[in-house]
Amino acid sequence: MDFNENFILGCSAIGAGLAVIAGIGPGVGQGIAAGHAAAAVGRNPGAQSQIRTMMLLGQAVAETTGLYGLLVAILLLFVKPLLP
């Protein structure tokens, strides 16, 4: 391997690490959503099914950001289109 190949592989690894950082936001957002949903159920137990449905829908939408980051990281690590 020459310098160019090592440089490309190193930059791909750094990029993959940065892409995985995208998982922090959904984790924080889902924790906040679950906490607010638990508080809402505590205030109004009769609306538990509606609150749970909305919370799970919101968490599913928030999780897509983390999954996209993971997909980009996997592509950077295992697909090497720039190498000869």
C-alpha cells in the first residue's frame, strides 16, 4: 500500500467515526420523548394508548437519523470506491 491508499483508508475511518456521532441526537431525543410521555400518562392515565402511539411514532421518526449515520459509516468502512 502506498501513501494515497493509506490516506484514503484513514480518512474513511475518520468519516465513519464522525458519522456514528449522529446516533447521539436520536438517543437524547428518544429519552426526552419517553420522559415526557411518562409524565403525560401520570397526569392522564386514560389517554395512555394515544400517548404511547404518538411517542412511538415520534421515536421511529427520530431514529432514522441514527440509522442513516450508521449506514454511512458502514459504507465508508466496507465499500472502497476510491481505491484502485
